[in-house]
Amino acid sequence: MTNYIIISHFKNEEEQESFEQKIKSAFPRYHEENNDEIRYLALSSKNQAGVEDKIKEILNQYGVSNDEYVALYYSRPENPDEIQRVMLLGHDYLIELDIQNIKPEDHVDTLSRLLNHEFFEEK
């Protein structure tokens, strides 16, 4: 299993909550953390393509505005220190605006810790 992290922002708080609930239902092995304004939703799954497909399937249920985004973070097993980001909705600059509100090292530390989170320890 590989860990993935979703960071998302929807203008409508109800849509944000609904999206997160649907992700949690689709991926029952998840862990949430908040860092100031950013909510990190870590999940565990077997392959990236399946994760991306499921997120896109869920996103198809929502109307999308220009200032909304969903970013998926992951690292490859052969290079766990290199964190990759795929924008599944929106543009890179949208998430960069939110990230600049926190310390960059806090963001990277949170991503690294969640990408190494041991889901089997949870009840």
C-alpha cells in the first residue's frame, strides 16, 4: 500500500465537506490533519491511477469554479524523499497561494510525516 495526501479547496464549505466525506467513504483507511488553513487528508491505496480515477469520479459530481483545486501528493517507493504533486482540479498557483500562508518547512514536514503514516496502527 502507498500513502497519498489530498489537499482541496472548494468555495462552498458544504461542497468541501461533502467532497471529503465521499473521499473517506471511498478510501476507508484515511487520516486527517489541519495546519492553519490547510486540511490534509492522507489515505492509503494500492495504486496511484486508481486513486486519481476515484477522485476524478467524485469530482464529476460537483460544479467547479476557477478558484477551486484538488491536489494529490505522493512519493515513489524508490525515492520516498521526493514528494510529487498532481493537480487533479485547478491550477498550481491556487494551492501555492494557500501554502504561502504557512511556513514552507511545516508544509513539507506534514507531507513527509503523512506519506509515512502507518495506517495499520489505527483502530
